[in-house]
Amino acid sequence: MKRRVACITLLCLIAVSLLAFDTFSRLVTVEPESGKEGDIASAKGENLEKAKICEIYLTAGTKDVKAAITEQAEGEIKFKIPKMAAGRYHLMLLTANKASMIEQPVVFTVE
């Protein structure tokens, strides 16, 4: 009996964990991988709709620069490269409830 309860509890925990990660926003790619001020780039991933993500930033760890979103859908955010110093930047997402900024493993190079 204890073993059955433990198994059911474990299965419930796994199900809850999978549901939580299912709604997690993440970026997988950015195209092109480099560009200059004013260019439009496309970041693709999952759970990127306006109900979940409200802003996108380029960050070097110490300074975050907001990029203007030009188009947004569940699987893609198109954004305009802001005026900033040349270099390599990670993309970062601000959740719609403004509770967290999620730095992504996707890198964009500003020329």
C-alpha cells in the first residue's frame, strides 16, 4: 500500500513538473546571427506570445538594452537592433507579468 501511494505521488510530481516546463518561454535560435543598428532579427523558440513575454533585451551581463519588438507570435519574436556598442550579446526575455528576466543561451553579434 505504501509503495502504491509513493508511486502515485511520484507520478503526480512528474506531471506537475512537465506542465510547468511546458509553459516556460525559451529561445532556440536567432537569425541572422549578427547585424547592425536598425536591422530586424528573428528570435525563434517556444511560448513567446504577448501573454507570456512583453519585452526583449540584448545583454552583456552588466548592461541591458531593450530592443523594439516589431512582430510577435507563439514561436517567434522579430525585433529591431537598437543603437549600442559593437559586441556579442545574449538575448533576454522579460515575462509579461514583469516578474522575471530570463537570459537565453542565444547570442547575437552587433556589428
